[in-house]
Amino acid sequence: MYIHLGNNYIISAPSIIAILNYEPPVSTDVRDIVEIARMEKNLVSISEKGKEKAVVICDDKVYLSPISSITLYKRVFHHLKEA
């Protein structure tokens, strides 16, 4: 199963650890996760600056997606329900 994160980025659903909201107000913990991923060069920003809506934490990367966390969650849940 694969999940489309936006802007032609597709990842394997089983690699997803968490999908977090990145729309204001963003918690300090979520900001820290993004900053640590950035410092470790594991952050993949697939949206324009300021248009990020969700943080998707995977096994090896952290993605900033332009698609809302609710929509991404529904996509993952839909795929899991079909399996």
C-alpha cells in the first residue's frame, strides 16, 4: 500500500509512524521534531514554505506535506481497512 503525500510524493504506508498536525497553533514538541529532522538532514519538505499542513514521520524521513493531517489519516485508514 502506498500513500500520496502531495506534489508527486508517494510513500509506503507501513513505513508511517505518525501523522501530526502542522497548522497553527503548532505545539513546541512538533516544532522540535521538525527541527531535529532538519538538523539531521532527514526532513523532506514537499510543500511551499508556509503551506505545510502535516508532518508525516516515517522510518527514515520526516515529511512536511501540503495535505492536511486529517486527509492523510483518512487515506491511511482507508488502505488499512481494505487490507
